[in-house]
Amino acid sequence: SNKMADAQTLFNVIQSKRPFLMQDPNGVIGLNIFYMTINKPDAAIDVVQKYLKLFPKNVTQDLFAIYLRSLIKRGKLDLAKQFYQALLKAPDKNHYT
């Protein structure tokens, strides 16, 4: 089926660009959304956690919000609560919060 082949092609392209995407919070958000869309919440959470370890100072509300969504969907509520508290304290809200 063409859909399956297209999905595999897209997956391969994303995987080949993953090192580049992992350098930027928006790239990580894109990876997270992609993995959540293909029902891989653990991979979605993993990309954000790796980014947070590599670049703890270069984070955005958008990144925290998308991470929070993934954690909640996966049932990791204790960890989600920490990020929710951080977002509540943020002075400016954005389209994810």
C-alpha cells in the first residue's frame, strides 16, 4: 500500500535528520509530535528528555507544554506535575499553554 510506503519514507527522512533536529527546541517539538502521532509516546518523551539533558538552558514554554502533553498521555503524572507547575509560573502564555 502506498500509505505504508509513504509512512516508511517519512520515518526514514525524520530519522536521518534527527541529530540536526535534536539541536533545537522546535526540532525536538516536531520529533515529539511525530512520535506521538505514530503512537510512540515513549520515543516522544525520550527525545525531550535527551534534549533537556543536553541543553538545559535552551528550553521554551512550547517544549515544556508538548512534553507535559506526552507525559500525561503516557500516565507519568508525577513528572507531568513538575512541568505543569513550571508552566503555571510562566508569565507569558503561548499557543500550547
